[in-house]
Amino acid sequence: MTLRHAVFVFYKFFFRDNPLLRRVFQVKKTRRIRFGVLSGWRFYSALSDGLWMSLGLYERDGQRWLRGHLAGNPNFIAIDAGSYLGFYSLLIARLLHQTGGGTVYAFDPNPENIACVQRSAAANPDAKVVTVCKALGSHCGSICGSVGREISMVNLSLAAAADSPRFEIVTLDSLFESGQLPRADFLKIDVDGFEVELLRGAERLLAACRPRILIELHTHALAIGAHDLLATHGYAFTDLTGHVVSRDSLAKAPMAFDMWCEPSPKPAQAIA
């Protein structure tokens, strides 16, 4: 049993089912991160939601990969689509600060999550983060969804019941074409099954800006759909060990699979 599994079992059987200790774990506060790329920075959350984030042990493969593949500049724009509590927003902000600068736009439809991102960003003076309390998808307007009981993730649905909570939704293309989003150099996408919808609403931005993308894929069908859409825009794909990801291999990939998407160079404009 790994240390992570041991801690989870201890939490599940000794804390989660104990009303008094459960209440302690639901108290939100700012804590100093002890490990990982964000070591030394501060993170605001309840331990019931963000225990591994607060320790800095969350998604270590993603942390290592971005540390080796993300470099900023003063005009660099990164988008954290599905920011949740903001761990990746802070991670990207720190890497950009260390390598030349840039701004992170953090999108999440849950106001409670956005409030956590704002508190975390404010606790770290070098974090340049702009928060947007909206979902990203293939249309503008509103959409039904639900918020998890144990954790505050929002699950969006195109076919939810009419009495489900509604959230504001926009497309990246609409923000880009209206000038609200000046450009996009990097996208991190973790939207729990809504990844293809998001990409459909970002095709003009993908063509114009050629951002690199880190995307978490949640079903085989959605993984293949995301691959096919991005392939039409000239993207190549690897996993977080650097191995090439093919369309066929996605049919066997584990869920919550992280895929790195690298754009081909934009063709030079012909001179008349």
C-alpha cells in the first residue's frame, strides 16, 4: 500500500465518518504548501476538498510535466478551464513567474470554487490570476449542471433535468473575438466530460493562436472525439511520459488520462 492510499484509508475510516472531525476537515483556511512545484506558496481550501492540493502532492505527473514544458513571457496567456479550487491556476502562475511572466485566466462555473481561487491568488503576490465565474462550452448562455456532495466540482449536462441548477456558459471563441481574451498560448482543460464541447467552442482560437494543450480525458468516446477535433487543427499527441498517443491507443487508455497536445507550426503566409 502506498503512502497516499494509507492516508486515504485513514481519512475515510477515522475522519470522514466522524461528525466532529468531519466538521474540522470542512473548515476553509489558507495553508502553506509543503511539497512539489508549489512548495512555499499558500493555498486556500478545506481539507475535505483539497487535502492533496494543500500538501502539494496533487497530480505529481502533471506538475513535473509542466515544469519541463511551460515557459512564459510578459504577454503570455494561459487558460485554466475547470479551475476547481485553483491548484493548477497557481501552478501555472508560478511557472510563468519563474520563466518570464504571464497571466492565468481561471474559469469555473461554481462561485465557491472561484472564491477559493481568488483567496489563493491573493495569498501569493507573484500569482497573476484573473478569475472568471463561467463554464466554457460550445455555446453562450446558460446550462444545467450539478455540484458534487463531497467535493465542489460542477458536472455540466446538455440533457439535465429542467429543475437542475443553471450556470453561465461562454465559448472561448466569443471571448477571443470580442477582445475579452487577447490571446491564448496554453490551455489546461479538466471539465469532467465536457472537453469536446469546450473544444468545439474554441476552433477559431485554436486556428489563430495555436496554444499548447494539457487535457484530461474522461471517457474513451470523448478522448477519441477530442483527438479527432484537434488532429484537424494539426496537433500531435503524447502522454505525460513523452510517448506518442495514437487514436487507437485512446480506446484502451485509463480514464482521467492526461494528454499533451502540441500544435504543428503555423504555415507561413504566402507573399503575393
